[in-house]
Amino acid sequence: MFGIYITHPQVRIDPNVPVPKWGLSDIGAARARKAAESSWARQLRRIVSSDETKAIETAEILAKASGVPVEVVHAMHENDRSATGFLPPPQFEEAANWFFAHPEQSFKGWERAVDAQARIVEAVTTVLATHDATAPIAFVGHGGVGTLLKCHLAGRPIGRDRDQPGGGGNLYVFGLADRRLTCDWTPIEDWQG
């Protein structure tokens, strides 16, 4: 069977709200609802989400289609960027480029990429250790740690060239038996299963 890593789609950016509390924008919620209409969403037997609002909202929309509850795993959170707080998009992109290019160093107090990768890999591995490999599962989280997990699954070094396209709301698929990637980043509403 398959495992899917799904990133939350577009959010309401508000510099006055802590980033983990940002929710989906109207566009992001519409994209998640469209994805929930897909046959793959109805096949899900387990949905595991990070504990951030935008990921939980995405997971809950998918859970309505599949009829399964959302499990929350704190360790799936995005890389900790609280040291800098909100960065406007151009500065954030520069910081993200640096984060991926220097995985063993911290960008101005951010969690290091190698540490975030170890955390997301351990979180997913722990869930899969007790998961029925015949049951489709979705992990819902964030692009940064999703890319770090993808690099691990592909046996590739950390690199931003393996990051999702802009805007979020993408997924990749991996086999539960061999943990190999079977589908690269694809918009959630476009993947056919």
C-alpha cells in the first residue's frame, strides 16, 4: 500500500499571529476540499498530522472524506524558526535557501536542518512501526520538514532543489513496504492515486 506526505495548502499570513497558529486561507481550504473528493482520500485508513493549525485543518478536511480520526504527533512540526519570528516572504525565501544549503548550521537560531530531519524521520518511523502496511496512510505537515523527510526517503543529501513548488498543498507518495518514493511533489487536488 501507499503512504502520502501532504503539505498544507495556502494560509492566512498574519505577522501578529504566531506562525504555528496560522490557519488555511479560503484558497487553501478550497484546495483541501477538492483533494478530499479524490478516490485516494476516501481510501485513507489513517491520517497523522503535526499539531499546527494549518496542518490540522487540512487533515480534518481529508478525514471527513475517509471517515477516520486525525491523530496529532507533536514531533512532526515544521522546523523551529521562532528565533527570528515572522519574516516577510522575500526574507523568508532567503533564509530557507540558507537553511537547506547549510544543514548542519543554524540560521540565526533556527533549528538546524539535520536536527529537523532526524526529528521528522523518527516521528514517521515510529508511526509506521505499528502501522498495518496494507492500509493507506497520510502524514499532513509542512513543506520544510516534508522535504527533509523526502531527502531521507530518497537517500539524497538535504537540498532545496528537492523542495515542493511554491504555495504548498502538495504531496509525494512512498511505498509502505520499501519506503521508496513512487510519486514526486504533485498538487493535492491533481494526484489521481
